[in-house]
Amino acid sequence: MAGLPTLSGQEVVRVFESFGWSVARQRGSHIIMTKEHENVTLSIPNHREVAKGTLRSLIRSANLTVDEFIAAV
């Protein structure tokens, strides 16, 4: 398993969009993403750098592996 790259909130949003997630709304500094037929929403902090633990949690919530996510970056 490769290490997670350092990404901004906007870069994370672009990667999740490539997996079919779409931006539903933004409240404050968090971007909320949804996907059709999924009960999960992703709350992505719109910061310069998303913390590695936060990113790993988002990837897990989206039912992806770290390797799949890194390949899409």
C-alpha cells in the first residue's frame, strides 16, 4: 500500500468526482458530496491541506481502497 499524497480540499473533490460523487452543497469550509444509491455523504474540508487521517477516513467511507484513490490522483 502506498502512502497518501498531500492534497488540498479542491483536489480531493476532483478525485471523488472521478468516482461518481458530486458536490451537493457547501457550508462554511466544508464541501458535502453525495452519490446516487449511497447512504453516505462525504464532508470534505476545503483547506490547503487535508489531514492524512481525514483523507483515509473519507476514502474508507466512499468504499474505496487507498490504492484505487491514489491511482485516480
